[in-house]
Amino acid sequence: MRLVDHPRDAIDLRTTPVHLGLGSRAKPVEGFAWSPEVLRAYSDAVAADGAEGRMVMIFDGEGPGDHEESHPAGDELVVCLSGSVTVTREVDGVPERVPLGPGEATVNPAGVWHVVDMEGPSSLLSVTAALGTDHRPRTDTRPRADARATGRAGTPSPEEAP
């Protein structure tokens, strides 16, 4: 894993996230993988950016998300690029569902647990605080009946993402 200054070629955000850091710097993360070793190396490489660092990545998938996550260091922007997704946040112990279609976005506030469900083949773009993301298993592994009825439903887990 390495951060690249001034890439010359196109970047596939599905396989190569871009780190947005201090000084308005944008650096592709070559050799990125959802493994503990690479995540640790990435965290070490961007640590100087602190809470201001952001990871930008596209996720493709379908079905219910299998984990929940929280970003204590900052807000996360989630943009639906194609298909439809539902972001479910836990706000004061109550689920808050936000259905998104192409071009629509939502912001997950810092520290709020959330999960993303994808109905059919879907794509989303996330801009995520790079520091200290937490994951936990999803307690409800199937989309809720009201989510299925509206035609909305998952992002891959960090282990499954491209």
C-alpha cells in the first residue's frame, strides 16, 4: 500500500480509493485492500492528517449490508450513483431510514452507527473520515419488511469490498 503523488492515469475508485488530506491534497491509495495489515498501513500513512483526512471510494453491490459502522472522527457523505440504497442510522436507539436513488445523498453524523442496504445492483460513493472507523456485526442481517416494500435494500463488508 502506498499513497501516490500526482497520478498520471485514470483512477478506478472501486479498487483504488483516494485519500483527501491536509493542504487540499488528493492521493490515490495504490495496493489498497480490506485486510488488517493494509488498513493499519493506511492509517499510519495518513495519521498526520488527523480528523481532517477523508477516504473517497465507490462500492458496488446488492443486498443487505452485513455490518454496521461508525466514524467517530467525522461525518460521512454517502451518494447513491446507481440503483437504490437505504441508509439506516441508529439515532437515540431508534432506526432512522433514508432511501436514496441515483444522485441523492445523505450525511451520517460523526459517531452514529449505520448500515447500508442495496436493492438490486447498486453503486455508491462514500467520503469517509479516515481516522478510527469502528465496525460491528449487524444485529438484523435481513432488510426490514418496510425497506423491502419500498424497493430499497447492501454494501459489502470491509472484507468483501473490491
